[in-house]
Amino acid sequence: MATSLIASLVSRLLQIPERLQATVTAYLLALMLDGPKKTLSHAAMISGLHKSQFSRLLSNHADLASISLKALAVEAGRMAGIDRKAFFSGSTWSIAIIVDATLHPRSSLHVANSQRFNHGQGFVVGHQWTNIVIFINGQLIPLSPIPFWSKNECRRRNVEYKTEHVRLAEYLEDLQLAQYVGFYAANEVVVLTDAGYDSKMLQRLVLAKGWDFVSALKSSRSVQTSNESLKSPKTWRRVNVLFRAVKKQAPWTTVRVETDQGKKRKSFRTRKLTGRIKGIHHDVAIVCSEKSTGKGRRYFACSNTNVSVGVITRAYRIRWRIELFHRAAKSQLGMLDAGVSDFEALTAHIHWVYCAYILLHKVEIPNAAALLERQRYLQKMVEHAPIIAKIEQIVAARTQFGGLPRQGRLARAAIQIGMAS
């Protein structure tokens, strides 16, 4: 039943060649189940297909995975965006584009395209994926990620080496958002980034497209107040120094923000100034925020100076959704489990993982919202499939010659299967 359910979704939403439909369906189902590591061997055990079929799917059809992810993202975005509403009263934002990177550890530098990344708590050997997701009407929709290419990989591909920020800027420049959400007004869109993407190149690009941004600032980012930009435009101060110098101009206010579950409210002390950040010729709201305990001070910039500090703080809290997506992809959908050495095959695997994430939210399950609940529902369907098949045979035997003895034999077989499971 689980296989037929996923097969119907695949045939309805994706354009998969007939010769690959069984393999794609089996691989997606293996990723979507609640179980052990989502390796190629696990997919073969679940489906009864040979492991080599999944290996060939990843190695030879990477473009199919990319096309499938885009098709699913377009369909999910269009459906979610039909009756979209603003996230908060006092703002026009109803579409959030969230950007963040995640690391994919590998065991050796000898794996194709592996690199040493500084994770803040030491170096990590592996790959980096820059993820761009759309958040609309409470639904998170992953788009195709940007793989980081090392200098050696760029030489192998005979392409110019570009930094992560440059490749992200090109990605956002080419992004046709209307394909995913339908018609939209530019003031509906807000781009949410952490301090790792505090870049004037990216911020200028967002403003050029007519969108807004809420970005965490590095404490060393140079800023100035609106008065300073008029009287002494060449005077710049670090953002942490600025807020220490203008205590009277920007008093503390308290903002209470609901958690994702909506059961608890966290309190933050915030201060807000209107000014400019260096390299951006546009007035922005500059916010200093810290926990009510006085710890964890952070700085933000918002390109829309008309929204309240509460809206800015709550909007940035939406960025946490991409962290939850990373955790689900790694721990529940097998993002880290494919033991392939070829980087093209690994890229295809990542795309199929994101496809599985979208498809899991398409499965209609009563009273189930969490991703894990949906996985467990599919897992039970797989475990009960032999019993259901026996029951269908028992019902069919009623109208057959010698049906009563045959029904008895089938019923005993179904009971044995149930006891074994």
C-alpha cells in the first residue's frame, strides 16, 4: 500500500521515464520511511530491487533528480501560495526566502570535491550545501541547493572558481520566484539570512529586486545613524560600538516572541535605530537584541524602516525553520547516509532527499503534522502490507471453488505473519 501510495504521487507530480518509475518510487519510499540508515542496501532490501539499480539512478540521472525537485517545489509553492497571508500584522511580508548553509561531513579529503571547512568549533572535512528555501503559509519548500565547488573541482569542470556569496548572488538574480508562488508584489517578499551572509553584494541585490531583507549583522559591521549620514557621512562605527554610544537615543523595549509550537513566549530586550550600513545607500532599521537575562546580544538590519522592532524580531525567528529542515534532512531522511564517492551521484542523492521531504508533506495522514509521524505511518503500511495482501486473497477466495478450506489456510498464514511482525 505504501509503495502504491508513493507511486501514485510520483506518477501524478513528476515526469519520470517509465523504465525508471519503479526505481525512483522505491528510492523515495526508502528515504521516507522511519528506519535505519537510508543506504542503497536499505533501499534494495525494502523494495526487492538490486542495489545496482539505485547506484545507476544516482550516477547516470542526476539531471532527473534536479528536474523532479523543481517540479515538486513549483507545485507545492503554487498550492501553498493560493491563500497566503501576511506573517504579522503591521507588515506586508507573506513570502520568506531563507538562506543558510549546511555541512556534509565525509571521512576523507580524497573524496571527490571534499574540502576543509571552518565550522566555528573546529574544521569539518566534507561538502557544503547552500540551501535556499521558501516559507509560505506555514510550509517550507526547499529549492535546488548550491553545492560548493573547491578549486580542484572547478579545474576539473573547467569553470571559473567563485565564492559562495558570488554563486548565491547569481542564484538569487536568476530566481524566477513567480514560477513557485504565482503572481506576487515585491513588498511581499523578505529575505532572511544570518551573519554569515552579511554582505553588501547580497543586500544590494535584494534591494534591486524590490524585496526586503532582515539580516543578522556581524558585530564588526560599520554603521551610522541617520543624523550622522547627513552631517558627517564619512564617519562610521562598528555596530556594537554605536549602540553603546547612543543609549539615550534608543532605549530598551521588551518584545515577546512565540516559539514554533506556540505554547511558550520568549522575552527579548530590543533597541532600534534608523541609519545606514556601510556600502548600502539606503536607510535601514538597525536593531540590537538580547535575551531578557542580558546575554546573547545580537544585531540586525532591516531594509524596511516602517515596520516595528517586534515585527523584525519575529521575522528573524522564522529563519529557524531552515535549521529544523537541516536537522530533518540529516537525521530522518538520510541526507548523510549515501555512501557514494562520485560527487554527481551525491548531488542527485541530496536532490532526492529534498524531494522526499516535499512528498512526505503531500501524504494525507489524519491527525499527523510532524514529519516523524508521517514516516511512522508509512512504516506501518509497509510492515502490514503482507497481512493486507493475505486478507485480500481471503476475500477473493469466497467466490472460488473450494474457497472455504482455502480461506482457512490463508487466515492461518496471515495470523503467522502478524505474530512474526
